[in-house]
Amino acid sequence: MDVRALRYFVEVVRQQSFTRAAEKLFVTQPTISKMLRQLEEELGSTLLMRDGRKLHLTDSGQAVYQRGLAILQEFKQLEAEIDDINQLKTGELRLGIPPMVGMQIAGSVSAFRQRYPGIELKIAEFGGLTVQQAVLSGSLDLAITALPVAEDLPLNTLTLMSHPLCVLVQRSSHWLTRTSISLSELAEHPLLIFNEEFSLNRQLVQAFHRHGVTPHIAVRSGQWDFLAAMVQAEMGVAILPEPICQRLDKQSLLWLPLESELEWKLGMIWREGSYLSRSAQAWIACCREFWPGAAPTLSV
């Protein structure tokens, strides 16, 4: 059913005149007559009866009129909601963030909320590999993860920031004279590492493999603060991004640069070729402003 035909019919009933309805709707009278004939043909029922200059609704016409009022009101509400969404006054953004990334993007989240207070921001905290799958399945609009992502995944990426990796150790005389630690040397110590759902875990495992090193993994966890506590408890050493290390207790812990080409590179990902909502587009634009050096990499 054409909404215009329903709108014309309701207005004719309101005005009790084809001529006045045409003037109200800024169309010609023949246009209204044609649309109403088509509506009656589509419904297979006469809606209006003429009695001189008066118009009377048939039983079918009365039903269509009452339903039409409700439908047109709902349609008007829908238009208002769509306009609000287009103007970013309302909406929803589903964003995935690995647990240790939160502090790095707090500023951009605050800037986004101040600019678009009507958009509901739903944040899911999972490891990088988990949020990648959530983006691919459509349960998340966007996600922040460690880059690079696997080349065979249909994902677009936007690099936001990068930081060096450090080895977290106890602050003891054994380590105080050191300036860095190699991957090979790490094999001599129990290693505390993020679990398999984290992109950083995969990158470290691949780096060890390239160097022909088999690490002794003592503990896997999804929480960086737990790994730090395990280092304090003399359970081993951990590999963490430098910004995370900077937040730890300098009196009991020490972090040394990791001798490796690896770095903690964070970026935004979204599914290649998928529809991006206005709120998702606004978030990407906000991130570009917050990190002026953000560089996109489109998957091929």
C-alpha cells in the first residue's frame, strides 16, 4: 500500500472535500482522485460514497480511516526517529575493546560522549581475537584490537597508536643492571602471558617461533593486573605493553624493553563492505580527530 494514497484518503475525509484536500496537500484534485481509485482497487472495496456535496465513509472506509490515522502517526514518528538518527541525536554503537585497552581510549570515549550524548555506547570487553569474530559476525559494529589482523579476514583497519613491549620483572639486583631482554633469554624464565583470545598472544607465539625459541609458559590470563601480581609473587616474568607497565608499582616491579620487532599497535576494525551506521561513522571520525596520525588500511 502506498503511504501517499493513505495520506490522501485521510485528508479527503478530514476536509470532506477533494478540492480542499488537494489544496492542503499541494497536489492536484485529479491526482488525489487517481490515488484513491487505486487504493480502492488494491483493497477491493469502496471506501467513500458521495451524497450530493457530502462524502460518507462505507464500513470498509471507516476501518481504513481509523487504521490510517494510526499508521500515519506511526510513520510520522518513524520519520522523526530517522531524522534524529541522521542528526546523531540518538542511536546505538556496539564497540568491542580488549580489557587492557580501556585506559588508552578513555579520552576518545569522553570526547564522543560529549559530542553525541544521545548515542548509547555499548562496550564489550573481550580479547582481540574474540572481538574480531564478533565484528565479523555482526554482533559488534566496531572493535579496537592489536594489529595486524590476519590477511584473509574481510576487515578494514584504522591504525590509532603503537607502543613498545616490555618485559615485566621483579625489582631485584639480578635485573637492575639490565637495559633490555631478548626473546631467547625469556625462554630461560617462566613466562606469564595473555591467553589465546588476545591478538598479542598470537603475535608473541609467532615471534618466538621465528626466533626458534620455545618459551616455558607458566600462567595464561586475560587480566594484565593479575599477570603483574604473579610477577610480584615470583611466578615468572610477563610481557606487557609499555603504557600498562607505566601504571604499575615502581617500588617492587621493573620493566625492560623487549628486544624484538614487535610493538603493541592498536587499531579500529570493521567488516569490509558492511553497512556502517551513522553512529559508527561518527566514532571513526572522532578517532581520526583524537589521533591525527590515524592511518587506514583497507583489506584486499
